[in-house]
Amino acid sequence: MDDFQSFEILSGKHDKGMVILADHAMNRLPARYGRLGLPDAAFARHIAYDIGIEGLTRQLSARLGVPAVLGGFSRLLIDPNRGEDDPTLIMKISDGAVISGNHPITPQEWDDRIKTFHRPYHNAVAATIDSVANATGRAPLVLSLHSFTPAWKGIPRPWHAAVLWDSDRRAVGPLLDMLRADPDLIVGDNEPYDGALKGDTMYRHCMITGIPHALLEVRQDLIADETGISAWAERLAPIFAAMNADPALHTYDVHLSRTGPY
């Protein structure tokens, strides 16, 4: 068996009350999977990971002094931002790339990837959130970081960043307001994706538990190098700190999901 870590936890002060998550931080695969039948170039694309997010998460965790959990495997192997029963958990085709290492796949292999990669990552997320909650005696503020492509199917995406959410707007409203205070930014509200997805990371760890949260997407061309990553870390750190200082974002309150009953 490969000596492969399915997650990485960045240290921070748990009594600060914040957790940062990065589901798609890395494009790594265990050696036994080779390249899943894909060329090396596929692992530099968005289909393999969220470009720029690992660096952004590391910088924000360090600047704010808070813990973060990073997914340690490529989404091409199994997608940590999907529920265990989601049919898109292991993709056969992603943005035109046929993933021969994922099809055909046996039920045993499907279950093994859940148990070996997907579930340990989510156990680490749950343990980190619980540790922060225990350290403060309050609900943590959970912020999840992703990135999106500058264009999709030839259509440019104008947003520099976007905030995705289901029905709990407690952290979403302040985050949108502070981002939109910058006149140079175009910020999407549930664009280019809708944030309501049954079983995803925010659903699993925040919606059903009543924890304040938001998912922030940054356009990939803006954080494709260290200069861009540092600029966005400098922009986001004071925003996240201001949100974290708000007592209203440290209370438990379960909101019904737009995806249906829990």
C-alpha cells in the first residue's frame, strides 16, 4: 500500500474560532493509480484540482493563525466535495477528458476509494471543526475555498470571485458586502454555480449542524501564480478576520436546505 496522506491539517490557534477548508487543494494520486489513464498535462488543469487554492489556503491560515484542512488527493480520483452516494463522486469524463482509470470500476474499488480517501478527509474536517468548537465553546466560522475557470465552453466568466451558499446567509451576507466594497471586483452571488448541493462538504459539516459558513470561489487566472495568491491573501485576510470577530457568526442555527429535508 502506498504511503499516501489523504489530507493535510495546517496548525493554528483553535481558540480563534475559525476553520478554513480546501477540498480540491491538490492534484496528487497514489502511485498505484498511475495517472488514471490520463496524460500528465491533465493534472495541471482544473479537472484535477482547484488551481491556486492550496497556496491561498496556506497563506490565509498563516496570516490569520487559524487551522485549515486541505484535501490531499486529486478530484479525478474521488471528489471530496460530493456526498458518498452522489453518482458524480468518481467521474468517467471531466470537461472532455475520458478518465479510463475510473471506467469500468468495480463496486469494491468504488467503496475502497471512499474508505481510503474520501472518508478520512471528512473525518479530519469533522475533528478539526469539533476541536475549534470545544476550544471556544461556540460555533466555529467555517470558510471553504475553491477556484473556477475564467471561461466555460468558450463563454468568459466576468466574476473575479463568487460566494456560494444554500439557505444559511449569516456569513454569506457580510462576505459579499465586504468583497463588493471594492469597486474593482465583480462578485457573483451563487454564480457561476449554485451552492445548494446535497451531501457536499458545506452541507455535511455546516448545514446539518447549524454552523455559520460560506464557500468562496476565486477565478483561477487571478491566483495562478505567487503574486496573485499573495494579493488575494492580503485582500481576504482582513475580511475573514472581521467576519470572525462578529459574535453572530459563532452561534448554532440550523437552516432548512434548498435540496430537501435532512
